Amino acid sequence: MALTLDDVRKVARLAQLELDASEENQTLSHLGNIFNLIDQMQAIDTTGVAPLMHPIAMMTEVSQRLRTDAVTETNNREANMANAPQAAEGYFLVPKVIE
């Protein structure tokens, strides 16, 4: 994918960034390098390669113990709400921070 300066300007505008001409050119170069790397990775033939869900498990020097995803605690809503300074209808009440 070839990027243009117009693409960089559009992304900068959407991100509300003010870039001067040298920053636009530098950003174009950096993004171009990133997209080139992505193109290289997509060009690799991975036919016959099994997907890895946990690649760290393939490393013999690192051991990662994965536990089963099981519920170990029951719903303690009443006990949790008892500690709240203010609560209503099962929810914590907090000060308004956004106008």
C-alpha cells in the first residue's frame, strides 16, 4: 500500500495533530516502512504451519501455567456494597467528574 502526503495529512487532521512539512515527510517515511514490513509479513507462505495460541509455550526455558477458566467465587454483591460510602440499586455512587 503506497501512502501519499495527502493520506498523512488526513490522518493527522483526524487525530487532531498539527504537523509541519518536515514532520509530514518523516511520518510518511515511518508509516511507509511499517506498511512495507506488513507487506513482507503477508507475503510469507504459512501453508502447513499450525497456528500458535500460546507461542510462549513453545519456549522450553519459559514455563507458563494456565489455569482453567472456572468460577471460584459466588456473587457477593451485598457484602461488596456494604463497604461502599454511597450505593443505590446495587450500584456504587461516585461524584460526577464530567460536565
